[in-house]
Amino acid sequence: MSATSAPASVVVRRLLASEAGGYRSIARWARRRPDVPTGAEPVGYSQISGPMMWLFVIGSAVEVVVVHVLLHRWPWVQWPVLVLGVWGLVFMLGLLAGVRTHPHLLTAHALRVRSGPVLDLGIPYAAIASVSTAERPLESSAQVVGTDAPSDGGPGTWLGVAVSGGTNVQLRLVRPLTVPHPGLRGTGDLEVVEVGLWADEPRVLARELRQRAGLGG
């Protein structure tokens, strides 16, 4: 996966936007109102990452309580650590809520590939040349966005929106598609020829995409 550097201001803006999106996602989750517009069909991608994220949330909650008790003799340390621990717990809940309330979407004219509230990439069905359910790993083990060479080794860029470090649906495009850099907004556009994403039911999604793109099968 190629590394792309970005100015510190861009990184800070991205982190702030991610945190704000997490708070909004928690509110949506609490109200049971996922971000699915009328007429769109949701496609989940949290079946694998969800349980792992729950483990982190539960572990963080236990850690906050235990550390707070252990530090009771030093209140000048105890309370700042408690605030920091609660912030970390809420942040983790925001990540979990984000993937639950922002699924991929099948709309009338395009597939919207999402990664929580921070990524929403539209791919018109007419731009899809082929669909496969081959798995492809990325270097990171977390939910990431990365770029690399396309699977056939030809010219162009492969964009992977991974869950637990991999994608399981690969979309080859009819022609290069120009999109904003999803991982580091503000650092320019990408011309992608192939897009990888993760879906809980890859074969079902692949079949639906082929039908909507008029590819048969």
C-alpha cells in the first residue's frame, strides 16, 4: 500500500471530522436511525469488525473503572485520567456506531462505498466493467483506506476500503474514475481503475451489482 503524506492541518481536520462524525453516529444509533436514504438498499460490512470493536469497548469500560479505583489516593491524577478514559471509551463507541449506522448503499444509479461517516464514495453502475469476490489484503489490520497497484498489474490505481485489513469484493472500472483522495482529503484527487471493498455477504452484493450494471450472471 503506497503511503501518502499530508500537511499536519489536513490530518488534524480529518481527526476532528472523524470525532464529530462519531458523536453524530452515536446519536443515530441511540435513535435507531441509520443513515440510509429512502429508496436505498443498505449493505452491511460490520459482521467481522463489530464483535472485535465491542471487545475494545467493553475492555475500555472495565479499564476506566479499575484505574479510577486504583488512583483513589491521588485525586489530582485520578480525575484527569478518568476524563481521558471516558473520552477514549466514547471515541470507541463512535467508531462502532459509525460502521453500524453508515452501511454501503445500493442507490438507483450508483453504489456508495462507505467507511463509517468519514467516507462516502459513489461508483455509478455504468462505470463498472466487472465484479469479483476475490479477497485482497491491505497492510494494515484495522479498518483503513489505502491505494495500491490494480490486481492485474496494469497501469492505474487500486483503491481499497478495507475492514480488518482486507477487501472481498473487487470492482474493475470501464475507465479511470477521478475521486477525491478518501484517506487524506485536501491532498488532491485519485484516478482509480479498480475499487475493493468489504461486504458481509460478498456474493450477494456481487450478484446485485452485476445485475444493476447489466453484466449478466
